[in-house]
Amino acid sequence: MLPFIRQDLAELTAYTPHPGSASEESAHSESAIDRLDTNECPYDLPEELKQKLAWTYQQLIETNRYPDGGHAALKEAIAQYVNESLAESIPVPPLNKGGLGGVKLPKTAITADNISVGNGSDELIRSLLIATCLGGSGSIFVANPTFSMYGIMAQTLGIPVVSVRRKPETFEIDIEAAKRAILSEGCANDQNQNPPVRIVFVVHPNSPTANALTTNEIEWLSSLPDNILVVIDEAYFEFSQNTLAGKLSEHPNWIILRTFSKAFRLASMRVGYAIAHPELTATLEKIRLPYNLPAFSQLAAELALAQRQLLLAVIPETISERAKLIAALTQHQKLQILPSAANFVYLRVKASEGESAEVEHKQIMQQLKAQGTLIRHTGGGLRITVGSPEENQRTCDRIAAILT
């Protein structure tokens, strides 16, 4: 290892977004691969939107100029969209220059001051870690299995990770274990290894297990002291339609993260955003890199929000296909299928006598990969993205053949 590199980094492994993708390319043509391993939308932007985006790029973007470093227009558009999600029971007329048409919003309505934009949610997560825990100021808490990047990014910054296992039957957070773990770190002193927990990370619904936060879990998060930041990752909000954004006014120590990479079909553009108390978003503005989001990505996100009715029209199909996928997989007694509130399904294999479940998980993943279906082996189980109807049918047929 190079002598100027931190020694603790030698123990880390780089995150691999598409495990083994090079081998798939050599075995299959691009069109033959069902990419059901990264929870993307199976559909690209409609051609008319691509053409509009291309025209906008040609007319509005000067490539020799820096992008809008404050993301003003995008923040306004995001705030309007978030307010729509908080007014579910109110019919929303088309947007106009005055905002949400004739909708009367509550006093706690989200404004641009509540929004911070990042180069993917990953940048926002990293900024939160820097703002709270850097320099030995704190540790983070996670309940595994969950999104691995929380722990990976913390470790790259030299921040300790405190973790507990989720309940194996439901994948709910073991609240009593969580309380003990956080209390233990909260009592840290010179004799203890880790500083106090400063961030609790949760995903709603969780990845990879697809379960939404329960009432008990939300009550526990509400009970955490104000000196702990609660990060609620709602990357899959559009599929669950279950948000905690309406509670932000009650909890200034909460922050909600969302992304354009899933339902809005902009994974390649890397646009994420945070919703939080203005003082917290102002802090994120201090930490983020200047001009962190390319002009083209900002325009794409603004266009996606303007055309959200068109882009989100596939959500009912995804939910319907999710139900079909779960029903088909449930027919196999060898599989334990979990309920899902996201655009993916999580399952575990009941191990055969003399075999370990992990070995069987890897075998299924490898056999599917050999046939052109990519899924994710993570958290002691298998995560399958809900794809197009054709992709889902191929997945069911191939798994049935493997298990027969």
C-alpha cells in the first residue's frame, strides 16, 4: 500500500454498482440482458422527451459556462412536487407561474429553502457525514441489511459505524437492540472506541428488503434526541406513496432524501435531493462542491418534473407486475418471499439439507446471470427489480426451471 494512504482504507472494498457486468457483455448482446439488479425503471425516457431535452440543450446550454450553482429553478420545481405529495387528497390543477394553481397549502408547505440538491443522493449522504461526524465528532447507526453506501461512505471518511441486525422474520428494526447500541455509544468517553452516534440512517421502504417503516419504528425515530440527525431515505417514495415529509416541521433533526434515478428514469443524470429544515439545507450548501450538478442534469430533472404525469404513469404497471412477480415466486416452497412497498422484490432460499442458504443464493444468481437475467445477491438474500412484463415473465420462467 502506498505510504501516504490511510491504513484503514486497505480494509475497504470499492463499491461495485454492476457486479460482473463485463462478463455479461461478452456472453450476451445488450438487448438480451435483463438488468434487474439496480432497481432502475425498465423504461427509458419517451422519445419525444429525449428530443425536447436535446433541443433544450442546443438552445439553452452554453457548454463553456458553469451551470447554475444554486439550482434555483430546480429547487422551486422540487418544492412544488413535494407539496403535491403532501396534498394527496386535494385535486391538483396544472402548474402555473404562481405555483400549485388554486391549491391551498398548509402553513408548513415546503419551499425552495427546504431543498438541497446533490449529484445523486450519495453526495448528500457524504455531505451529511462531513457536517456531523467528521474528525471524531460522531458515529453513524444502521440496521442491517440496508443500503450499503451509508457504511461504506462513513468508513471512507474514517467515521465509525454502529449496527444491529434486523428481525429475520419481518426485517423490521430491532428497536430494543438499536436503543442499547445507541445508548452505549452515547455514553462514550475516553476509554471507549467510538464517539456518540450522531446520525441514524433508515430507508423507507428499506433496501434491499422492501419493507416500509412501521408505526413503532416511526415512533422510535420520533423519540430520538435532537442531537441525533435522522436520515430517512425515500428513494422509492413514488412506488410506496408513503412519505414522512409532512412530519418535518415537527422534527428539525429529520431530513428526507429522494432521487430522480428510479421512478423518474434519470439514473444516468445523477440527481438527488434533500428535504429538511432550512438551517440544515443551508449547512449542506456550505459543504457541497461548487457547480456540483451539470446544467444538462438540472434541465433533465426540471423536464422530468414538468412531465411527471407522463413519466409516473407507469407506476401502476410496476405495482401490478410486482404483485404478479410475488405471486409467481410464492408458488415455490423453497423460497421465502417478503412483502414489498418498492419496485423490487426480496427473497431468501430455504436451504436444502447439507447446503447453506448463501451457497444456494449464489448458485441461483449465477444461473440466472448465465441466462441473461441480472439480480442482486445482498443482505443474505436475493433482490429482484420489477422490470417490464416480458422481463418479469422470463425471470419467473428461469427461476422455475432452476428450482425444478
